[in-house]
Amino acid sequence: MTRAIEQSLYAQMQSAQELERNARETLSQAHKAYASARKVFVRHRAEWINAFDELERQQPAPLRAFAFGGVR
């Protein structure tokens, strides 16, 4: 009986270690995906602001107050 319990505990430990490895890999992938998405967001935000600045140069100043709540 003791041997069966030891084998069961060992199997559970191996399963837990596998789950931990999978969780670490998933977390690593999530961090990489977030970093990539953040870079894209920052780049697109900068492009949007630059495009809006160009529009502002071509049109009256109230555009900035509308888009940025009057604060930038």
C-alpha cells in the first residue's frame, strides 16, 4: 500500500511540475505578446498624433481642444 501511495504522489508531483512548466511558458509568451502589442500601440499613437498635428497645421486650433480635451 505504501508503494502505491508513493507512486501516486510521485505521479502527482510530476503532473504539478508539468503544469508549472506550461504555466511559465504561457506567461512568457503572454509577456512577449504584450511587449509586442505595446510597441505597436506606441508607434500607432505617435503616428496618430503626428497626423493630427499635421491636420492642425492645416486647420483651425479648435481641433486640439476637441481631440485632447484642451490639454496635451
